[in-house]
Amino acid sequence: IHLPQSQNVHDDSQSLQLKIRIDFELYKPTAGVYFVMPDTESYPNRTARKQMLSICHILTQKICMRNLDVLECGFHVSILWRIVVLGKWSTMFPKTTKSCRVASANMMYVLHLSPAANRQTTNDYDQTKTLCFKSETQVAASDIVFAVGRFDATPDPVLPSKLMYYTLPGRRDVSLLASAEPTSKAFNFFETQLGALPFSNFKLVFVENAYSDVIIGSSVAIISTHMLHSSDIIDQTYETRRKLASALASQWFGCYVSIRTWSDAWIKHGIPGYMSYLFYQSIFGTNDFKSKILEDCEYVCNHPDPMPLFALNLLSPQETYSKFYMKKSILCMYMFEKEVGPDAFWKTLFNLVIPSTNGEPQDTNLTTHKFFKIAKKTTGQDMRSFADKWIYSKYLPHFSLGFGYNRSKGQTEIAFKQNKHFSGMLEVRIVESDGVAQDQELNFEDEYHEFCVVRRKKKRDEEIPAANLQTNPSVPLGWICFDTELNWIRKITFHQSEFMWINQLEQEKDVIAQLEAVDGLVQDAEFGSTRAISALERVLETSGFFYKVRTKAIFGLAK
């Protein structure tokens, strides 16, 4: 940008404030704007005046405003934008209709333009209504979303000034509070760790026929009405609460703190996604959280076409929105918390959103390099090996393990093999037939390794009643399980006898060990085995088992 001669400052003591204005117009958009119209077949009760939904969410402009070079110079960017509603659409909302506009900014004014008096005919497009909005907080253009329609506004009963819900006429019932009530808990959960919401408030708009379940913009989330459910529908509760929490977490990381390039998209998906998992853990418990992590591990490790999170050769930004990419981003953020610890994890995130201490506008364009630089400054740990292992590499560890028992030496021998070169510690838990249990860490560096686990002396806190264990004279072991704390994003291939899987299923208290025991029992047991079927039936009949273990047992019996 070349400054005019009159604006040049020769005195170093003087400062120059430069305001740059960029005007662009999206005329008759063919994508990103969606109108919900009457549908007499699918929705016979919907009329033309019931709802008009207009969503500005253009994927190809996802971070265009944040890529401007002026941001690197420390200039603050505010966005002034307008919605122009042509007369053909404004007739859907006559003066007697209470229409509502919910947008990612504050509305400044409404301008009505009437047809020219000297025209002979009046066209529908001659009358227009211009709604002008302004966002003082720097946001990306693609984070501007809006909805126009006949909405009923309902303030949150706990946080009425910070949370607002908008529903279509007749949908403001008990299902709204049952579905959206935990949002206030998520609000307090995130603000406790990260500070105040970057925007003045947060609005949830529930609409029909939304093209995705959740559409996230700055200070606004547009939600499909399919996410609403009554309190007696429990299966939808888990997914609805997690998605609403993720939409709220995206206000900090995604809308306020965004990314510089598409190669850094794993940060935008991973941080809010894992934040929603942590809130999920706070309301549903550790078992639900660990089982969710295990499900994601199984998905990404079995994916036929893996890719690194930081990729410079993306064919399209759409690749960063694949199910694999988003799940792996969340898992790598989970591994980052494992690496640095929960306190350092939240402190790192807090340092990413706090304003600059020197009074200059904060650079909210986050890169992978900047993320790990701040993480190193916060935690004191060098994160280069972590980044090379989980961010820049497309490979995930696949561990194949086998075992044998050496009677003469009184030790269990474990053979270890991996697909790629990883190094670290792998936890193993061995329970012998007399109830003695021991946990050890196997330190591996090579592709193939052998370990010997020597039996230790009995300790009362490590004993399991031997009468509850099924045994085999040839193998004096109760069961063996690996990495039940999920310290790795991994796939483990391991086989043991049918009675050992049954012991692990019925006696092991860890939910990950129980879930893997069901899979192992279905895989290794003989077809139609009476003992395997009886063990799975006992799981179904015992209410003390975690519900996902009992559900997996049902599918195991079906196989």
C-alpha cells in the first residue's frame, strides 16, 4: 500500500494511525444462502410466512479476512456489513408480522427504499430493505451468520444476559429447556478456565431444514430443530450436549482466535472439540469420556487413507472437514493434554486468548508454529518430538503383542512389534491365576522387542479373589491388558484364551479393559461357545456394568 505524500511522517516521535476500508459485494449468491420455503408434502403445517432462513456461510471464504497482511502489522479489523432484502422476500414479513433478525453483530439501522415515483410499473425488486450491522470485534467474514424469521426469544434462566435461545412459533416448550439447559453449565465451565466470552453474548437459533446440525458463527450458532428433544429421550442427550458445548467453545477458538492457513485447521477443530469432550466428562463421567476417546481411536486407526494434520498439499480445504481429520485433531489435543498435564493444558489455552499486555491489538491468527511456541513458553517443554509424531506424520502406531509364561523362571514373556518407529512407554497389567495383579511399563524403542515381566511378591491392594477367576493349568494367568489409560492413539492387536477374556470382562474394573474384553471374546472365542455366550448374558443381566459395555455385549451376542 503506497501512502500519499501528505500522509508521510518524518518525525519518529509521531505515530500514524491508518484506517483501511475494503468494500466487496456478494450479489445474488448461488451458495451459502439458504431459504426455507413451504413444503406441503414434508411439512404441511409450514406456510410461507412462518419462517425464512438466510445463512451466510461460504466455505471458500472461511478465513479470507484473517489472511490480510495488514493484520501482521497490528491493525485492528472491524467489519461493517449489510443484508439487502428485496421486495419479493420482504412481502413475507408485512408490518403486522413480528420478524426477528439474529446475526453475528449489532444492527445499526434499517433503510427502506421505495420505488421511484416516475416509473410506470412497479417490480417486486424495486422495493428493498437494507439492514446494516457492525461488528466491533475482529472476526472472519465467513464467521458472519444470520437468520431471519418469526422467532420467539427465550433468555436462559441461569444466564439471561449472556445466553439467548430463538425458536420457531410453537416450539418453545419443555424440549427447549431439556436440550439447551446444560449450555449455561458449559458457559460457566469454559469461562472458569478461559475468562469471559470474547463477545457480548451467545445466541442459539433453532431452525427447520438446516443443512447441518450445527452452523457456527461469531456469537451465534444456528441449530437444527432435530437437536431438540424432551427429557424422556435419553439417547439424543449425549450428542446434543456435546455439539452445543463445541459450538460454544468455538467462540473462543474458531471465531475469536482463528487460524492463518488451512494447514493449521487441526487447531480450530481440535481445541473446541476437545474442550467439549472435557465438558462431556464433567457431566457424564470418566467412563463415558474414555469410551468416547476409544471409539475415536478405533476409527482413525482403522481408516484406510490416513493423512497428517499439518498438510501443505491439500487439494481442497474441504479435506480438513472430513470425519477422520476432525476426530484425529481432537485426539491429538487429548494427547497434548496427556503430554503437559491438565493444568498446563488450560494455562496454554488461556495464554492464547488473553489480550496483549503492551496495548497493541492481539494477533489472533494462530499457526501451528505459534501454538507450540506458546506451549513451550507456558509449560517449559520442548514440543518438537510431539509435533513430529502426531501433527506432521500421517502414521499412527499399531502394536501387535503376544505372550507366554515361563514356569521355570516364574515370569511372563511378552513379544512386541509395531508397524512404524515409535518410542515410549506402554503400560501392561498382568493378573495371575492366584489373584496377584501387577502393573508395569514396557519401554520400547525398536520395531521388535521382547520383555520379561517377573512376578512380584503379593501385596494386599493388588490381590483379586482367586475364587472369582477361571483358570487353566497350562496357563497360570488370569488375564493381560494393555494401555487401559489410553496414553496412546493406537491400535492394539492381542489374543488370549477365552477364559482370560472372560476374567478380564467380569473382574477388571476399568471400562476400557471391559470394552476390549467384549471385542476379544467375540473375536477369539469359538463360534457358539457356551462359556462366551453365558459371560455376555451375565453382563446384560448385571446393572452394575457400564451401559456401553452392556450395549457392546448385545452386538457381541448378535455376532
